[in-house]
Amino acid sequence: MQAAVACRLLLLAGALRAALSQQLVSTVNELKDEIYTPLPLGPGHAGDACVRLLHAGGTVGCASPTGWQPTKGPLVRLEALRQPVEYPDSAVYLLPPALLADFLLQCRDSPSLAGRVRGVLSEPGPAPAYSQAAAAPLVDFALYANRSYPWNPAGKGLDGLAFPFPIFLLDEGTAENARRRAAYNLEQHLNGALNHAKMRLTMEAAGNSTACLAARTCLPLGGHSVVAALPALPAPAGNSSNSSSGGGSGGSGSGGSNLPTIWVLAQFDTAGLFHEAAVGAESPVSGLIAMLAAAELLGSADASAAAGQYRERYRRRIVFAALGGEPWGLMGSKRLLWEAASGAASVAGFDLTPGGVAAVLEVGPVGRARPTATAGQRSLSEDEGGVSLYAHTPAGGAAAASDVLAALQAAAVNASAMAGLGVSVAPASAALPGLPPTASAGSFVRVLSGSGTNASSSLPAVLLSDYDAAFQGPTFQSSLYDNSSTVDADSIAAAAVVVARTAHTLALGNGSAAGGAADLTVNYTAVQATVQELMQCLMNATRGLGCPIAEAMMTPVNPGHLSHYIGILRSLTADPQTPDANMKSDYERFLWNWLAFATRPKPPSNSSNGGSSGSAGSGEEELQRCQPLNATACPPGFACAGSRSIKGPEGQGFCLNATVRYVPSYSTSLLCDACDGANTNYEFRWKLTDAAAQWERQHGWPADPVWAESNWPNDTPALTLYLKEDPSVEMALLGAGLAVAGTSVAAALCIRLAYHRKLKRH
Ligand SMILES: *[C@@H]1O[C@H](CO)[C@@H](O)[C@H](O)[C@H]1NC(C)=O
Ligand SMILES: *[C@@H]1O[C@H](CO)[C@@H](O)[C@H](O)[C@H]1NC(C)=O
Ligand SMILES: *[C@@H]1O[C@H](CO)[C@@H](O)[C@H](O)[C@H]1NC(C)=O
Ligand SMILES: *[C@@H]1O[C@H](CO)[C@@H](O)[C@H](O)[C@H]1NC(C)=O
Ligand SMILES: *[C@@H]1O[C@H](CO)[C@@H](O)[C@H](O)[C@H]1NC(C)=O
Ligand SMILES: *[C@@H]1O[C@H](CO)[C@@H](O)[C@H](O)[C@H]1NC(C)=O
Ligand SMILES: *[C@@H]1O[C@H](CO)[C@@H](O)[C@H](O)[C@H]1NC(C)=O
Ligand SMILES: *[C@@H]1O[C@H](CO)[C@@H](O)[C@H](O)[C@H]1NC(C)=O
Ligand SMILES: *[C@@H]1O[C@H](CO)[C@@H](O)[C@H](O)[C@H]1NC(C)=O
Ligand SMILES: *[C@@H]1O[C@H](CO)[C@@H](O)[C@H](O)[C@H]1NC(C)=O
Ligand SMILES: *[C@@H]1O[C@H](CO)[C@@H](O)[C@H](O)[C@H]1NC(C)=O
Ligand SMILES: *[C@@H]1O[C@H](CO)[C@@H](O)[C@H](O)[C@H]1NC(C)=O
């Protein structure tokens, strides 16, 4: 049998040599490569597969129609769309991204076509002009009545569809190979020996998420948000031995600790057809970076300020929140508010009641605030355009937010003077129906302003963004096409300064916006440097957190790949403050450490550089060191940050006087049963609960989507391109059983792809 196979391979190689390449195949490895081309998948590779997700009402994404068997078909490249009846039967279609959306929409509209398609392979470029998300994303979460407003006019709605065939995203090399193979098939008029694609995309879950969670064939989507307070919350009054660790509200009475809070929000993960390939540079990472840079700017301001010690003069506490899971039904902000409402320990000390929250400022996409800067890849310094930002408020909420708006506009005037750019903040068009439903600030408005559909909001809430009437261009949730070349570092840096100055003004809290802001010292050059470093870490998909600033404060598990997909949540730890690599993603741990270093007090110092890089500053020699994963080694109220997987003292962390928390992000309809944190042996522990149902009704939340991701077997997903001969020849060869020493060639058949997902094992 092996011999027959080897023989077939050699015969096929002859055909391939003639048809596919002019060069001679001289080694067994080259021969193998000519015949079998597997798509490399997993961290550090550009290829990816669409997989099946489930929500309470059904499925989206992709699955093999043949269950556990691979799906196969001859390769046909599409250069233009045709009528559904004109596509050949049982083929695997290779197409450029520009055609992908309309071809998939044809499949949606024609079930008979969908039934004849064996698979779809997307070439990686050029970037298409559409967004994979819906034209009105998360519309059920809108706080206004007219649900048809198109915030994402370029949206095609692909990520809400279910496909009965595999869809793969190819890397450049595999795409080139696939094009050659498809061209050969075309020359053969699809007769005789043809190039095929063989795909494995077995998805175990079916139906809907409540059904698959009960059957244990899926796991919930989830992760953690990270929140950090400036100044830090006072240490818990008693000993930390009270393990239940108190209810939701209020720092228990030590002095003037009960400051109202100003929440500065940013989302950090994105969605798309291909989860691991998603970058989300403009949406949402540009806003996240502006928030992280603003946190560092404010956190280090004391050290360089002539006036000194702002945080002692703050009459409101600034809380920076990097929210995880927002593309999935505002999961992160909703969960955070529910944790507070239900008195969970994760947000103990944060007063998330209407009286406790003074304002909410969300930093939305801000990377394309200079229109000219996004047209091409020109050097940023040559750009002339001004930075135009827009302040969105809930319908009827402009009056409540007038202080925030005034502070934003005063901050923009100051940032203009400093950055040498025209920076402006304008209220978003009055014709808009309200906040975009994708805004996390909307969750706060819903819960903290009384009835969710009541237009007269009392919570000051603003979304700062680079768009006015609708998202700009095709970047919203568009997998790899929203990469660092779509955004402009100066737009982000200018937004960071505006956000920092605004939060500072509001924290000083003396009403007159212009007056309060004037004394924050900002080194714009340092902010720019920070933004550029963060862009290197968070927008370069193949480099990931193997970047200097991340490596100085943590050890990434996957240094060559940063996933911008929230992924699955296996379990919860009892103490969410402990950075445990098994429970928190690299991304979440980076955000936690960054915010811990950014918000800790800095010793006043004349030699301060105004704070580039969150860690490794001066004065750290005096800090108490702590064991990795052992927060109890620090004084109460302190965080052990900066520990790394290095043996010896170098790997130890620093005890920082910072309040920084992981707040779980997962469906409010789920509970992790008996997750005591001691058990990191990841058994299935998820159960449905209606504990939040009454709270959800009270605030007019739409039905919880309960997002989950299907399980799949170990060798899935996998894609191999190969030359498959005519069925008649195949039979003859099998009968002949020729003896050829071909073991090493036959070994090629054993190529199996292990696709390493975030701790996903079957
Ligand atoms: C989910 O699937 C189960 C089992 O098929 C079914 O009983 C239930 O009604 C479904 N739920 C929804 C919301 O469709
Ligand atoms: C961004 O995506 C475009 C289109 O796919 C690609 O041409 C470009 O090289 C990418 N840029 C980076 C920095 O990855
Ligand atoms: C709803 O919004 C759409 C798009 O903005 C608009 O065309 C339509 O007239 C609005 N409908 C109502 C009833 O206001
Ligand atoms: C920690 O920071 C808080 C807030 O700035 C401050 O009140 C407290 O005194 C600090 N604790 C120590 C031990 O320095
Ligand atoms: C633990 O909590 C109880 C009840 O809130 C309180 O009476 C007690 O003093 C606390 N103990 C410590 C050590 O803080
Ligand atoms: C905290 O616990 C330690 C040792 O258990 C004890 O000596 C100390 O008095 C306690 N402090 C408070 C404030 O309860
Ligand atoms: C909306 O809020 C206003 C003012 O707070 C109140 O008078 C009105 O009754 C509320 N409407 C609803 C439907 O809750
Ligand atoms: C307002 O802020 C300024 C500058 O920080 C400060 O000097 C002044 O005392 C504040 N006014 C009030 C009423 O707090
Ligand atoms: C901006 O802030 C700086 C530093 O506080 C101050 O010196 C300057 O006058 C401000 N510029 C404007 C235009 O407000
Ligand atoms: C501003 O920051 C840059 C880069 O960190 C530094 O080189 C420069 O000395 C700083 N300028 C001032 C005035 O502190
Ligand atoms: C991304 O990182 C890789 C590896 O460090 C580097 O070669 C590449 O130039 C980076 N891309 C961009 C756009 O900075
Ligand atoms: C954590 O640190 C404390 C105090 O240094 C020590 O007593 C304890 O043994 C440590 N725990 C672990 C698991 O290392």
C-alpha cells in the first residue's frame, strides 16, 4: 500500500513538474512540497480558519458538512462573480477578499449553491472595501428607538452568518501555490488529474449555545477586563483574612476615600470571520492605546509637576477600564456592572452606583482622526491635516455631559498648541440617534441613568472618536485588514493628551474646565514615543508581546502572536487579582501590568523623563520585591506587578501601591459552578443561571446572547492542497501495487497539523 502510494506520488510529480513549475524537483522534500502543500496554522502564522460559534438562538461561522470526514474538492479560482447556477459543482473556491463577501452572500441567498460549495479559500489581500461586521452592529443594544441607523455603512454582515462549508484564510505563500494549482486545473478544463483542497473542520457543537453547554460540546466566550484606579483605593480596613472580602460599594470609611469616580473606558478585543488573524488596529486598539498612554501620562504627572502631588488634590478618582469581550453583546461592561450590582469581590471598593460615578469617558477609535494620514503609507511627519475628534453623547444626554464636553474642547485647544497640530473636539452631529450601540459607555448609561430606554440621561457620558456620523471606511471588525497601516500614531497621541487633560480637569473637579486643565505638564514627545512603542506591541500580529516594553514587565506565553480575539473561558479563579498564565491571556496580563506601573505613585524627581515606558523607571530599587503569583507577599492594597518567568531575583515582581484588578468578562446567564480557584484542572463547570434576569429586565437589556465556541478534535482545523489524479488511473495504480522504496515520500502523508488554540484541547 505504501509502495503504491509512493509510486503514485512519483507519477504525479512528473505531471506537476511539467504543469506547475519550470524548475527541476531534485530532492524528496521538494517533491513532497510540490505534491502536498499544508496551510501552516497557529501562533505566528498568517493563515486562519473560520470556526463555529454559537449563541442562544443558533450558530454562526463555519463547519465541515461531513462531520468527522475531511471535505475535498478541486480548486477553482474566481476572478469575478457569476450567477449561482454557473458555478461548477463540488468545487473549492479560491478568491480574492474583494469577492469573498458577495460570494458568501450569494451562498446565503441560494441554499442550493451553498450545498454545492465544498469550501472557500480567501487570499490574504488586497484589502477589500467592506467590513465583515453588520451595517448596524449590536443594534439590539441601542438606547434609542430607530434601529435602522447604519453606523457601519461598509458592513456586509458576514460574521453573523452560518456557513455549511469550511472557509480558510490563506497566507501569502499558500495563496500563491493555490493560484498556480487552480490555473493548472483551468488548463485541464477540470478533467483528469486535478489539484484539490482537503479540509478538516469538524465542529462538535450544534444547535445553540444553551444546548451545547449542556452537552459540553462548547465553552463560553470570555476573558477579563482590567480596571485600575488613580489614585489607588485605600487598603482594606481590616486584615485581608476576611476571605469573602466585602460587598460592592464604597471604600469602608478610611478618611476621604469615598471619591466619586470618572471612568475612562476602552475596548481591547475585536471580532471577524477569522479570529486569530484579527488585529483591530483602528477599532478598537487605537482607542486602547490612547487610554494606556493617558494613564501613564497622568500616573507620572506627579513626578514631573512643578505643582506636585495631583493625586492628593483629586476630588474624584480616575478609573481606567480596558474592557474585554465587548464585540460579544457588550459582555465586558455588562458583566462589570453586574459584578458591582451583585456585590462581587472583583470590583469591591468601586462604587458603581448613580451617585458614585461622576462621568464616563470612552475612548473609541481615534487612529484615523487626520483624514489625509490614512490615504497611504506616507511618512507621518509629512502630514498636514488636523486631528478632528468627535464627542458622542446619548440621545438627550448632551446637557448632562456639558462639563465633559467643555473639558474636552479646552484640552484640544491646549493639545493643538503643544503638538503643533490642529486638534479639535466637536460634538457629534445633532442628527445622530444617540450613542452608537457598540459603545461601552452605553452600558453605564443604561444601568446608572435609570430606565434603559429613557432618553433623558443624567449620567455624563461621552464617547470620543475619530468618526462623526458613522464608522470610517471598512475597518470595523475586519480581521487582518485593520492593521497598523490604517492608523496614524499622531492621531492616537493627540487623543491621548486630550483624554489625559480632560480626566485631569474632571478629577480636580472645580467646574471651570479651562482653569483646571492648565497646570498639567505634558511632554508630547514622550507621549508620541509611548504610543509608538505600544503600537509595536499591540498592532503587529506577528510580533505580538515579544516587544521590549512587554518583556520588561511580563513573560508572554506566545511571544510571536497576539490574539485580539477574546477566546474561551474555561474556569474562574477565586482570586482574580493573581496573574496566572493558565487563566489570563497574554493580552490581559499585559494590560494589568501596564496599568499597575502606570498608576502607581512615582517618586518626585527632577531627572524624570516624563514617563516613557511604564516599567523600569527610577526609584524601583526601593520597592519591595514579591514572588510571581504570590500577591499575599505584598502589603494589603498593594499589587505584585512585573514578575517574569525568570529564575532568581530578576524574575520577581514589585509591590506597587496600585489598585489594578482583573474583572471577569462572560455571559451574565452563566455561572462557574464550584470554581474555588484552587482547581486549575480545567473540568467543565459552566451552568446556566437566571440570577441576573431581574437586574437585566430592570435596565432594559436585550436577551443575553450567551456566546460560546464549539469544541473540535485535535487535528482540526487543517487544510492541504494536493494533486489528485483521475479516478480511473487511481484504481489501476492501486491494483498494480508496485514496489518502490518510498518511505520518506510516504511520510509526507503523515503531515498533520496541530492547531494550537488558546489552551484548547480535546
Ligand atoms: C436551543 O436548543 C434546544 C435543543 O435543541 C432547544 O430546546 C431550545 O429551544 C433552543 N433554544 C433557543 C433559544 O432556540
Ligand atoms: C496591512 O494590510 C494590508 C492589506 O492586507 C497589507 O497590504 C499590508 O502589508 C498590511 N500592513 C502591515 C503593517 O501588516
Ligand atoms: C430611522 O433611521 C433611518 C436611517 O437614519 C431613516 O432613514 C429613517 O427615516 C428613520 N426612521 C424613523 C421612523 O425615524
Ligand atoms: C497608597 O496610595 C494611596 C492613594 O494614593 C495613599 O492614600 C496611601 O497612603 C498609599 N499607601 C502607602 C503605604 O504608601
Ligand atoms: C471581618 O469582617 C467582620 C464582619 O464584617 C468584621 O467584624 C471583622 O472585624 C473583620 N475582621 C478583620 C480581621 O478585618
Ligand atoms: C492583622 O493580623 C495580624 C496577624 O494575624 C494581627 O497581628 C494584626 O493585629 C491584625 N490587624 C488588624 C487591624 O486586625
Ligand atoms: C425618564 O426620566 C424622566 C426624568 O428623570 C422621568 O420624568 C420620566 O418619567 C422617565 N421616563 C421613563 C419612561 O422612565
Ligand atoms: C480649582 O483648581 C485650581 C487649580 O488646580 C485650584 O487652584 C483651585 O483652588 C480650585 N478651585 C476650587 C474651588 O477647588
Ligand atoms: C497648555 O498647558 C500648558 C501647561 O500647563 C500651559 O503652560 C499652556 O499655557 C496651555 N496652553 C494653552 C493654549 O492653553
Ligand atoms: C520629553 O521626552 C523626551 C523623550 O522621552 C525626552 O527626550 C525629553 O527630554 C523630554 N523633554 C522634557 C522637557 O522633559
Ligand atoms: C512586525 O514585527 C516583525 C518582527 O519583529 C518586524 O519584522 C516587522 O517589521 C514588524 N512590522 C511592522 C509594521 O512594524
Ligand atoms: C507567598 O509569600 C508569603 C510571604 O512572603 C510566604 O509566606 C508564602 O509561603 C508564599 N507562598 C507561596 C505559594 O510561595
